[in-house]
Amino acid sequence: MASLKELKNRISSVKNTQKITRAMQMVAAAKLRKAQDAAESSRPYSDRLASIIGNLAASMASTVGGPELLVGNGKSDTVLLVVASADRGLCGGFNTNIVRKAREEIIALERAGKTVKLFIIGKKGYDQLNRLYDENIVEYISLKEERKLHAGIAQNIGQKITAMFEAGEFDVCTLIFSNFINVMTQEAVTKTLIPAIDGMGDVSEAGDTQDLDGAIYTYEPDEAGILRVLLPRNINTQIFTALLENQAGEMGSKMTAMDNATRNAGDMIDKLTLTFNRTRQARITSELIEIISGAEAL
């Protein structure tokens, strides 16, 4: 049985930990509101841009001969998985769910005979995937030093991906990130970036494509010329939206995890306090018995 001093030190230690988890919960709650607003504000823009690209592609007589970023290069042998995770932990199963989704995609692609390459954003995803797929990782970017997410980050990442595609390093690019639903729920999802036409399904299913109502539009320059400008911007936008979704999901998951940790610390304090009181009472009772027994012996 632990001594009273050990129990007292343990209680003090758990109380200090509880103060830290409560503070982290409050910080995550404060950041969550801004992150959630940013993620929700980016969705209409990214959806509308995807809708415009979908309409432009549909207006073309045929996707054959269109920009490769739209229709692909005709092959699907090499797949680049862009896995976006967080740079910090203590956020429950947030990073684990993203990595699990990535591993499921890797296993399915390798079983289909595809070559898989990994472009990892975030330290936690890199740490977990590097243990099993270190030879597949071709690029790793950490955003730990970035104080605030901005479009320039996504632009740099998008330019690297576009350059790799133009250099023939992969045929298909898929983005894996966590879609923010609410504070309690974040869902790891996949989205095809290249070819962009394969990622248009989400928009069309949501009914977000514009009905031309029989109107005939003339584009200047032609559709292909406009798409060559919009497609790289669409990649940057989808990446930026994914990073914002991740940030909101991370804060929501961290707030929930720290709330649970605070509650668990409280339960542990109650149990340790009860044990401390019982041990102290048992020791007092034992000392009284010894005093009484000694007095009777005299």
C-alpha cells in the first residue's frame, strides 16, 4: 500500500495535470470558433469553383484533348496520395483516423497493382506512415512553424503537385483529409485532385451545377484556355479548403479529448482522495489501538 506522502503527491500531480488539460480545452474551444468559421466560409468558394470547372468541361464537345489536369494523361498506374494531418497530438483519434484512411487506400491500390507515392502534410501523419511506408514517401511538409493558415501555403503545395504531374512522376492524385462535421464528429475522406473531372462527382451529386436553361454561352478565350488557368487554381483551393477543414477538426477533437481528460482526472482525484482518507483513518485507528493496548498492559 502506498504511503500517505506518496498518495498526497499523486493527488497534487493529478490536480496539476487537470489544470493543464482544462486550460488546453479552453484554448481549443477559443480556436475552434475561428477555425470552424474559416472552414465553413471556404466551402462555397471551393464548391462553386468546382462547379464552374464542371460546367466548362461539360460544355466542351469532348473531354478528349482537354487539359491533362482535367482529363488525366490516360494512365492510372502511379497514384500520388496527399495525406493532410495535424502537426500536434493530444487531439484524440483525429490523426489516427486520417492515417487509417490512408492505409486503407494504400492497401487497396497496391492490391490493384498500382504504384503508390505519398505526399504528407503534417508531422503526425508522417510519423505514423513513415514506419511502414518510408520508401513510398516522396515529399513531407510540416506546418508547425506556421502561426496561421493562409492561401500561400496551399499555393506552394499545389505548385509542387502540379510540377510533379507535369514531370510525369504520377498519373492520379488523391487528397486525404478530415472533413469537419461538428465538434464531436470528423470524417476522414478522399477527394481526387488530378484528373479534376473525377472529383466533379461530389458537386454534381449535391446539385450545385448551374442549369444553363437552354442558353448558349460563348467563351473567350475558349473553354480549354480558361480551364488551363482555373485547374491549377482549383488544386490550390481544394488543398486550402482541406487544410481549413483539418484545422477545425483538430480543434474540435482536441477540445473533446481535453474535456474527457479533465473529467478523468477529476475521477482519479476523487478515488485517490478516498484512498488517502481511508489509509489515514486506518493508520490513526492502528495508532489508537497500539496506545490503548500499551495502556492496558501497564
